[in-house]
Amino acid sequence: MQIGFIGLGKMGSAMAVNLAKAGHQVHAWNRSPVDAAEVPGVTIVDSVDTALDTEVVFTMLADDAAIRSVLLDSGALDTARAGLIHIVAATISVAFSKALAADHAERGLAYVAAPVFGRPDAAAAAQLNVVVAGPEDAVATITPLLETLSTKVWPLGTEPAQANAAKIAGNMMITMAIEAMSEGVALAGDNGVAADTFLDLMTGTLFGARAYQSYAPKIVSGDFTPGFKMKLGLKDLRLATELADAAQITLPVLDAVRTRMDVAVDAGMGEQDWSGIASRPYARKE
């Protein structure tokens, strides 16, 4: 297929390369210069319009504002090829997802939400998990592309916002797992149990889930080289808070973890991995 790809960060670059490896013609654009050698098989184009003159376009941009700026405010989406299927693979708000669905319908374009679970190493290995929602015919067309990028594709419904809500909730739960390990280490460590011993016990028994197994080594080593930047994690927790407010429900664990991550970002940790909140000390009682 002729595929456009907009947004060549660590995740986007890996995904674009895997699509090219599968034999698709990938025309990619990024807001900042990209060395073509870093995305073998991918054609770097000089305008968003060229990326939109394709059958399918992926966007892997950081947030609502980036998509709005690149596609809507710029007028670029006005130039899209008739019948284009637009796949948003990033984590965006439910409200903006609904607005995009309405906007695309008015233009005669198809909009599919397909946010991904997985860090850059999983993206490079084509081992992402993709949650997808959108019009049935569009989803059927692009599912083989999503399968190229993933170990599994999880269809969630015909409304794109369903996939966005699931992704936001999932990311919220990852931060809760990180916080749970951090608090466990604090309690056990204060009584002489080493962090590596404690987390090896937990991930080898009661908490053998991938989120725990993935982030326990980072907590133990203190190496918070970003796989997913904390400032983006905070953005996702704010999106979760928006959903909770819209549903008029109180989520106390979400509030606590968001507050800790907010403080960490304010302290200059925004470019670190979001598991870096585990390095923040806990207040001592008077």
C-alpha cells in the first residue's frame, strides 16, 4: 500500500521502518529533520501534503495540540486524498478523538484510533499491542498493517474514542503498578530488604505481569533512561483525570500518582522515564 507516516520519534520511526520492511511504500514527514539512514526503506518527504496523498496515513504525534497544529490549523487535511484512512496511533484525549471523528466524516475521510501499548524496543521488534476502534470497513482494511506492527490487535468497537479511553486507562494502570512497586520497596527497604531481592520476589510470585516485570529492573538500577518520557506520562494521567471528571467519579489512586508525577516533572524529571517517580522520596511523618 501507499502509506503516509507523520511523526518520526522513536516509536514512529520504528513503526514506519517495519511497514516498509513488509513491502509497503512509506512516505514519512517529521516536524524536525530526520536522517534518512535512521529509517531504512522509508522515503522522507518535504511536506505533510505529500504524506496525505496516500491510501492510509499514520500519525504518531505527541498530543492533541500537535495533531491540531500539523493537520487542522495548517489546513493540511484539506489536501488529503479522497477516501484516505487516517490512523492516530498516539494517546490523545477522548474529547479530541470524538472531534476528529466528526471532522473526518464531514470531509469524507475515515478516522481510526489505534493507540499502541509498548516501548520503543517493542516497536522495533514489531511486538506492540494495538487497540483499535473505528468504522468497520476502515478497520478491516488497515488491520493487516496493524498486525505487521504488533503481536496482537485488540478491536474495541466502532467509535474511535473507545480505543482512546482504553489506552488512557491502561497507561494509568501502568503508573499505578510503578507506584505500587515504589511503595513496596520503601516499606521493605526500611526494614533491611534489598530492592532487587524484594522485587524479584514480587515479580516471581504475586506480580508476574508484564508491567511489573518491565519496570522493576529500572527501579532497582535507578536507570531512568526514557522509554516513555515522564512528561508524556503526566499528560496521560491528566487525560485520565479529565475522563474521571466527565464521568463524575473519584479515583483516589489516580489523584495520588498524578500528584507525585506532577511534582517530579516540576522538579526537572520530565525527560526521564516515567518510572523515575520511584526515585522520589516519601515524606516522613512528624
